[in-house]
Amino acid sequence: MEYVTIGEFLANLKKEFGGEDNKIIKVAKLKKVEQGNRMMKEFMQEFKKVAKESAYERRLLIKEFK
């Protein structure tokens, strides 16, 4: 397939593979969340936000949190 613009290519890629709505991408984001030098409260807020999007529940969430 040939594309005239990069925008067409990216639109087709997102359409084919789901872009940000893809569960695999959301789970990968969850696995990358780290506290670093942030306060625990800040880390918890980000973790909760990403966890909601990942569709992980209970044991899997606990494992990722640890």
C-alpha cells in the first residue's frame, strides 16, 4: 500500500492496530509506571489512573504494584 502523506499512514496504522485503545499498550504502560523520586501519593495517583485503563484486576494489579 502506498500513502501520499505520513498522516494517511498513521491514520491507517491506528485504524488497523487500535492506537491508544489497544489493551496491550495500556498494560505495557502499567508495567512501566515507577515511583522514582516522586512522593508516594503522586505515584499512587498515576498508578490508579493507568490501572483503570489497563482492565487488570485484583491479583494482577497487586503484582504490578509490587
